[in-house]
Amino acid sequence: MTTSDLDRPVWYAAYGSNLSSARFRTYLEGGIVPYAVTKREQAGARDSSPPTGNGPCEINRKMMFAGSASRWGGGGVAFLDPDGEPDLDVPVLGRAWRITLGQFEDLFRQENRLDEVTPIDLDALAVDGWLNLHDTAYGRLELLSEMDGAPVMTFTRPVRPENVNPADISYMKVMTDGLIETWSIEPEDCARYLNSIEGNAGHFDLGELTTDLMS
């Protein structure tokens, strides 16, 4: 892969903590993640340049909170269901970041805690619309659509998580920051959205969750 290939623009569709600009920036620039319970730093990308664009996007997949992340107080984190049919009635509220393919590879490496960069073959991804690259937390690439001539991609687990688990307030706070930045919605609407996601559904009182998100 040549340097020019790594400079190719792509769109990364975020749906979890990377909705937040402050959190996403640590994947490019390095640094400590906002709201995180542990203070482990992100290494950053080979190219730390800021995104060249961003905006709201709807992701027609089912989402859930699952697993247990020490960084986020042992709570679940967001995944898309790799096996489910697109959910056109209740879309996931996402944020598309315009970055380079090289930056996306570094993002993928850090999300999956890999030692080496995994080259991403966009032509292979286009064949089936997905690639299972690693048996890791976010080892599956999904091609969602195209925008301005560039692919819109995201990642999730290679198989559907079985251990759904409510998200910790730390994780939901960083998501809330991103939802407000991207979608200009009120905190109560953020709480209602987060409380509707599988893993969280019925676990929180809406009023208390709204207060906790803004504290």
C-alpha cells in the first residue's frame, strides 16, 4: 500500500464514545480519554491531523451495550449487531468523521488493542460489505454507505455479544457530549435514547439518568 493510498479520504461512522469530539481526538493526537475511570493514554495516530469534516449520520443497525470495560467502570460498551437485519424504524444516532484511510487503520488498531496496524483493503470490503479481520472487540468492519465519493465505514464485534450489560454513567456521559454536539438534542432526549438501547433498557430511571448525565 502506498502513501497516497493511506491519504485516501474515508468516513468513519461513530456510534459510541467516539461521538464525542474530545474523546475521538485522543485516537488521533493521543492523550487521556475524557470521563474514563482509568487513565490509560491513547497512543494516537501516525497522522495526528484533525478530521476534515464531520456531521450527523443515521446507522440502520441494531445497537446494544455489552461486555465489561474497566476504562468505563466495568459497564458495557456500544456494539452493533453483526447478525441482525437493518433496523430502519429506530436508527442509531451516529457521527461521521472524515479522516484518511491511514488514520482509520490506526483507529482500528487502538480500538482493538493491536500491536501492529492491519492494512484495510477497501476493494475486498466492498465485495460483501463486511470483513472479519480479528477475533477482537471491534474486529469486524462494516461498509455502511458512500458519501461524497468516499466509503462510510464502522466496526463492531465479529459475532453478536451474548453478555449484554448496562453502560456505566462515565461512558454515557461521553456519549451524551457527542449526541449534543452532533444532533443538538436536549439532555433528557439523550437519556431517553440511551435508556432505550438493549442492555440499558428498563435499567435506569429516566429522571435520575438525565440528572446524572449532566452532573
